Amino acid sequence: MQQEFKIGSFTAKELIEKFGSPLYVYDENTIRTRYRELKESIETIENKKILYACKANSNVEIIKVLKEEGAGMDVVAPGEVYTCLKAGVSNEEILFTGNNMTNEELDYAVKEGVILNIGDLSTLERYGEKYPNTSVCVRINPDVGGGHHHHVITGGVESKFGIYFTDVPEILKISEKYNVIIKGIHQHIGSNILDENTFLSAVDVLLKSAKELPDLDFIDFGGGLGIPYEPGEKRLNLIELNKKVAANFKNFCQEYGKEVEFWIEPGRFLVGESGYLLTTVNTVKSNPSYKYAGTDSGFNHLVRPTMYGSYHEIVNTSNLNGDHEKVTICGNICESGDIFARDRVLPIINEGDILAILNAGAYGYTMASNYNTRPLPAEVLVNGDQVRLIRRRETFEELLRNQIFGS
């Protein structure tokens, strides 16, 4: 029977007392462990690179941890390029997978010397006109999609992403027109994929498309590797999955007549399980149908349950082993959808209890907002018996920092 809930050497109460509530907490050891597990699962592939899809969590200190482990970075916006460079990542280790990119974004990427990954023929044409005699990567839509919610499926005919795999001949025409070398090919079919067959189907399409491009230096199989959120959810078998991917990749290289690099770019898998949103219960009330536990956080800090209907395990760190009850955990935002969990069976919750919302390391803080004009929480990084502040709590003054007063 669990006696105390700890992150590293620290109880939730100790962390809240030191840094305030609500609070994002990340366990550095979990991040490093997941990276090493992934690296080990592809150890049979000689020429490989793991990129971290930093849209999952773009805190500079998280990026630094993964950089230390050897990761490059997959970014989706100029601000992420800027953040990674500030974190000390080499421009050659950054892949900029933009979406509906402006000319200004193309210019910024070229100026900073990062690799561009282009996902539509129109942008490839504009790039060729502006920067002939250069090289890029292209993103393919393999007509395969997967993920935990239809909003995160990024492959198939209903997805806005990528150049459809049947349009590879058009890629070659533009490439030849402007002497733009296609040195990389990429796909990303969705987020939190736990079905290996979906991933393998996309791999097959990507490799077939890659055979049509003669100058490849790397093939990027994308990310989307999932983590278990719900009780009983089966963990993705990385060893078995990557054994099959590696075999297909080896056969491709033999047929292609050239050893190209194997790239993969998970985000959530590396950081999701490292994160906890700690929040304090300030209100407990009941009506004829429900008991509500109101907290000092909300979907402005963790939007996944509201946006996707996502499940996050919740622990009452103040009462781990007491009698259980059904309770609806809600936030402090003025919206009916501000619910973290409905009718969840948990040990009895009282005002003042500290709840830990688990698996909040990915798409938590990065999707947070100031809705209801509420400040963003602090973030801390735990490493065993050490903890440090990696982003301070936002102030009221900072909420107005970009507003212009007067006429």
C-alpha cells in the first residue's frame, strides 16, 4: 500500500509549499529513461538520429536535457527554432517542419541555417523561386492516419498535412525546375499511436515514395509514438515495432543502393509520463447527482480533457488509501467544459487536498493559455533529491505586458 506520493524525493505538499499552486512538475529521470529506451530499440540501425518534437514541451531546460542525451530537434514554428538555438542546439540538428509557411518563415529558417521540411507543392515552388540550388526535405501524406482523437490524425485525405504520396512526380518537377535537391523525406501520421500496424502501414508507403527520389540523405519516419494514459492500456512494444521497421529500412537501403540515415521524432513518448500538474482543491460541493471538487487550475493550464476528451490519471496525494467515492474534478474557468474528470472513483477528497494530474508532460504547458485573464503556473524540474525552478509563475503585470494603453 502506497504511503506517500513522491516525485523524485519530494512530496506534492513539499513542492506546493515551496513553489505555489498550481504547479507543473517534471521528472528528469523519466525523460532520460524514455530517450534511452527508444535509442536501445533502434540500436541495430547504424546511421540514425532521434529528434525531439519539441511542440510537446518546449521549455528550454527540457530541451537541454534531451540535447544532452543526443537528440536533435523537430520544430514547427520560428519561435521553436529560436528557443532551440537559445538552448544551445546546433542549427544542423534542427528540422523545421512548418505548416502553410509564409515567405518570412522560409527566410528565417534559411537565415538560421536549419533544415526545412516542406509539406505542400505551393510552398516548395515558392521556396525554389527564392532559393534555387539548395536542398530541402519534403513531408509526404501516405494516406494513412492514426491517433487518439480525430483532431490529431495527420495523415489521410481529411488531413491538411503533407504532399499526397501520389504527387511525388510533381515534387520531382519542381526540384528539377529550380535545382532544389530533395535530401530528406518525412511523414507524421498522428499522435499517441499505440497500434503498431498503423505505423507500419505508413512506413511501407513512405519507403515506396522514397524510391522515387534519387538524392536522399535521410528518411524521417515521424513521431506519434504513444504512451498509456488509461488503466489497462497496453504500452507500445518499441522493441518489436522497431525490429520490423529496421528490417524494412534495411531492405530499402539495399534496393536504393545507398545507406541513408534513419530518423525518428517522438515528442509525447519522451516527455509525457515525466509531467505532473499539481493543483489544490479549494471547493467541495454536491448536488442531487454529482459531487464536485473544484481546484485552482483549469483547462487554461491543461486543455487535453476538454479539447480531446482525454483521460488523465488523477491521484489524491493527500489521501492515498482512504475510502473511495465518485467525484467530478473541475477547474476554476468560467466554462461548463472545464472538467478534468467526471465521476472518477478516488479516495475521498476534502478542501485543501493536493491532486496530481499524471502524464501531463506533453501538450500541457505548451497548449496553456491566459483564458479568463489568469496567469500561467510555474514549472519545476526534479532530479532525484534536487529540484529547480525552470519557469517562474506569471504575474498580473505580465498579463498586460503587450497591451497599449491610451490613444
